[in-house]
Amino acid sequence: MINNVDIINLVCKSAAKRIIYLPHAVRQMSRPDRMISATDIRNVVATGEVVEDYPEDARGHSCLILGYGTDGAPIHVVCSPKSDYLAIITAYHPSAEEWEYGFKKRKRR
């Protein structure tokens, strides 16, 4: 089983080769209320913290990383490390309505 340190190492290793943005990620990052840049994504990947791990994801092992944009705003990035690239599945600014303080744990419904 891969732990959070191992998955973040895989993410960084894959990102160093190439980052690919899936269409859903591009749509989400380009929304006027979000506007998340590629620089923000690179910062989250390089300095962020894994808050959820999805080893059985249909797209391959993926994870949710919490980091911060250049403006200091929190950003969640869902990504999947591959041997030749890092696939960015989606990215968004987490909502305080859905996440507990610190944006590391989902609120119970």
C-alpha cells in the first residue's frame, strides 16, 4: 500500500516530466469564479499536502492535494501520477460549506 509520502513523491516525480490538464480540469480552472493558473497548480503540486488518497480510482491511482495559489487562496488539485506525466483531473477552490476549517477534511452531511 502506498502512503501519503510515497504518493506525493510519485506526484512530484511525474510532474517534473510533464503535466497534462484533462479537459475537465481546464474547464474548472477557467471558470471566472475560479481562475486557477498553471503556476498555481505547479505550486500546489510542489508544496501541497495529500488530504485524500484514491488508490482504486478508475483513472488510476490518484489523490487530492491541498495547497495555495500565488494569492494565498486554498486550492484543491486532484491528480494522477503516471510514468511519463502527471494528469491533472480537476482543480478548484474548496468551499467552507463542504470542508472543515483548514480544508483538509470533508464536513459530514
